[in-house]
Amino acid sequence: MNAVEPAASSGLIVQFLGSGDAIGSGGRLPTSISVRASAGHVLLDCGPAAVPAMIRHGVDPGTVDAVVLTHLHGDHFAGIPFLVLHAQFRRRERPLLIAGPVGVEDRVLQTMELLFPGSVQAQRRFELRFSEHAAGLPATVGPAEVTAFEVVHPSGAPAYALRLRVGSRILAYTGDGAWSENVVDVARGADLLIAEAYTFDKPIKFHLDYATLERNWPRLECRRLILTHMSDDMLARRHEAMAEPADDGLLLSL
């Protein structure tokens, strides 16, 4: 178990709760990344196994202040009903904020009701709040200032890459999506860029491959690059990559 220590006032603790794709290539869990600072705790995406992954790695799900979603595919947001249920059973009292693309509230509530009928109307001690990204406009989400950059990845709503500023640290995350100039913008000056590398060099529509990242590496201007959301194709060639591949449970201090 990798217990997470509190972050220093100027630092971040980043942990990959899940680094897999939608079909669990390599036995990896679906996407979710824990970002902790002394000021609070944010999840970047919340895949369906996010809650047991947190418990496995010694992270209390009750400490999550906000979930920030890149897009509305199930492998990136379907853990929210379980996070809400955990909070309800543990008698949480602090509000929980879900920030995501337009329509995020309806999509989450519909999913909650589908998975746990009656859960939307259930009595809770805490308020479940929602906010929608406005592309290019910084917004306060829990302890972070979050700026969303639109990318191409159809999911029934706009999809975004995300840039988080927490204290003096900047974390960038591509989410899922084809290469665009917005990837350069979200990465610029980041202490860490977490980037999808779905395949090694095979173009897949609406996804980002490692070869494209490598060609554009000098333009990204980030201090560190870690790859995630890897298919079997990428996993088979991960050791050919100059960038560091993530694994479930990988723990970083920034």
C-alpha cells in the first residue's frame, strides 16, 4: 500500500489511481488521478474503480473536495455514483463539487439513478454541487485554479484538456483527444504534463499517440511528461518511449 502523505504548502502529491484505457488493457484500472495539496484534494476524472483504488492506496475518499472531468465517457466519470454513495454511508457533511463539460449534472444524475435507483432523491448530509467548464476561462475548483482547453473527442458533450494551478505548481492533463494546438497551450510551463498515449505510432481517430507527442515534445515546454491511457499496442512498446509511462498506483511529489 502506498499511503499518501500530506503535501507541503507549495507542493502537490499526484497519484495514478487508474492509468488504463476503457477496456482495461494490461489489467489496468480506468482513468482517475488523485491530486493533493495542503489546501485540498481533487480528482482528475473518476473512473468506475476510483473509490476502491483510493482505499487500496491509503487515500480516504472522504477527503476529496472536487472531481474535475475531462469528458463524459464512462471510463472517466462512472465512479462518481460510488464516490457519492461512499460519502453518504460515511456521513460526509462537506459539499462535494463535480466540475465538467456542459450537461455534466444531468449526465451524472442520470447515471446515479441508473446504477442506484432512488439515489438522486436520497437524503444526504452533504450538498452535491456541479459546475460547467468555460473554455479558456480560469475557475476555482476546490484548491485549484482550473482552465479547460477544448480537444476533439466526441462524448456527447465537449471534451477538454485541463490545466491546474495549485499554489506555485502547475499540472497539465490532456485527457483523451486527438492532437491539437491546445495541447501545446495546456502544457506550456507545467511542472508535469500527463498525456494520453493510446498507441505508439498508429493513428486512432480522436486519440493521441506517442509518436505525435514525441514529434512535438520541444514545443510542449513542460518539465516532466508522463504517459497514460495506454492500449495494448502502446504497452507492448512502452520501453521504446523516452517519456515515463504511468502505472496504477504511481505516486509523485511535485
